[in-house]
Amino acid sequence: MKKIKILLVLLIAAVVVALAVHLVKKKKEALAKLPPPKVVPLPVEVAKVKWGKLAVTEHYLGEIKPVLGAKISSRISGYLLAVTKYEGDRVKKGELLARIDDKPIRARISALKAQIEAAQTSFLTKKRIFERDRILYENKAISKEAFEISEAAFKEAKARLKTLEAELSAAKNDLSYTVIRAPFSGVVTARLKEPGELALPGVPILALEEPTKGYRVFVRVPQTKAASFRPGARALLTEGEKRLSASIFRVHPAVGPGELATVEIRLPSRPFGLPSGARVGVDLTLKEAEGAIVPLRALLENANETYVLRVKPEKDGLGEIEAVKVELLGRSGEEVALSGPLSKGDLVVVAEESTLLRLHQGEKVRLEN
């Protein structure tokens, strides 16, 4: 009885296995009859290869400065009584800009005048004594020592008077410096000090510039490349998406070893409306490169080699990817010049690097434009 049960179990298991095998076989046969899954080609943006010359540029930062501008500061130390102008105010040459408290200087002038009056009296007295003693000495009426004492007293009084007169002249100059006037006509661009604050020599009170004289952009470049930039050569100023075409006005050589040269660009007005002291991007032309011209985003670069992905057009807006090895000749903004087996009118993929890396030789793609 036990053996019969075992045989029944084995028989049932065999039947189950046979059914499973049959079902798997039928499933495979059904799958084999299904059409292969449809591969959807990746849509890509393409651009036509152009052929010609490309101005190769390098990107720098430049600083905006007025052709005529100045930081107005005091020549003396003193507390400000008034600052008469604000940002945006237009001023004329000679117009009052600021006034410094002149009471300490006027007090010093009064004291010096009193000292000079006393020194003049002393000088005249010592002079008369010296002239008398000189005659006495020449007639051997006094000793040489007595004459020399008289002469020294006279010279000391004379020097004292000259010193005081020089101090008075300097004090009068300082008094004139308490009134600060505009050195030229222009517009106030910054108010840096307020009444009651201490004015110090060399510390700006106001910033003044004349917009009608134009503006300069100074670009610091390596001395080794300065010779590549010549007056009249094209320069492109950038601020975000904004562009402004200009030209090099002058190249200032470096003043010493290891220093940077300076490229100067002249403009009739402030670029992009930016204030003096602001920085702008500057693309300077180094040379012209002739070759295949494609968008910068068409390049796929690794450590040693550079490629573009050319597309061979097919039917129904499809194409086949072909990796083409190229050499980079130069860059200008968003375009590059290349040498390699490319022809005018060839189509190349334009995309972010991550998208270019996903594509491979022989892959089918759909052309977006």
C-alpha cells in the first residue's frame, strides 16, 4: 500500500513537470511569432558645417573707467562743514563741492602773524647791532669773538623770520584748501563723506566724472600675448547675454618682468549702462583660423582627442551617427574652427556633452532641424 502511494506521487509530479515544459514551449513559440520591439530613434539637434575664417578670441575681464574722472579729496585734515553735492548732480568747473572747518587754521595764521611781527622787531634790532659791531671789529674796537656772537645772533634772527614767513605762507595755502571746488565740469557719481566727518588727505569725499568725454575699458593680459593685440583690432564686450562690438585703442606694455600688459578700449558711453569700476567680459581677437566652423556645443572632447558626431541623412528624417576625429584650431564665442574630414554642409549633432556621450557609432537618430 505504501509503495502504491509513492508511485502515485511520482506519477503526479511527472505529469506536472510535463505540463510545465509544454506551457513554457508554447510561450516561447508565441513570443517568437511576435514582431521585434520598435526602437525609437533619439531626436537630436543638428547644425550645418560652414567653411571659412573665424576670428579666434580669448576671454578676459575688463574694468570700466571714465576718460575724465577723479576722486575728489582734501589736501588737509579737518572736519567737514558741508558737502554740497549728491550722486547724479551735474557740476561746473570751479563750483563749490565741500568746505572744511577753517577755524584752527585761521587761529594758526593769527598766531603766526603776531610771531612774525615780534621776529621782525628782533631781526631789525640784531641787524643794527651786527652792522655796528662789524664796523667796530674792522676798527679793532671789539674782539673777533664778540663780533662772531653778534653775527650769529643776526643770522639766527634772520632764519627765524624766514621760517615764520614760510609757515604763514603754508597756513594761507591750507586755508585755501578748506574750500574744495570742482576741477572740471561733470557729474557726481559717488558721495563718500558727510558733514561732521573727518576729511583726510587722499581719502575721497566725492567721485566726479565727465560722461561726454567717453569711457575706457582696461583689460590686463599676459605680456607674452600683448603683441597679438594691436590697435584697431576687434574686441567684443559681454554682460550676460548682451554684446557690444568695440576695437582696441591702445596696448600699454608691462612696466616690469612678471607684470601684466594692459589693453585699452575706448567707448563713447558706459557699456551696458554699468557704472565706473564695474567689470565686463571682453573677448579679444588673437588670430584668424580657417577651417570647418561648427557650434561649440558640437564638440566632444576627452583628454587626448576631439570629435564631432556627423549625421548621415536617411529617409523619413532619420540619420546615422558617425564619429569624426577633428583638431581644434580656435574658438570665438559659441563657435569653433576645426580641421579634419568635414565638408561644407555636413550635419553635426549639437547638444550638451551628456547627450553626446550617449550616442555611438552607427546609432540611428531623428533629425530635429
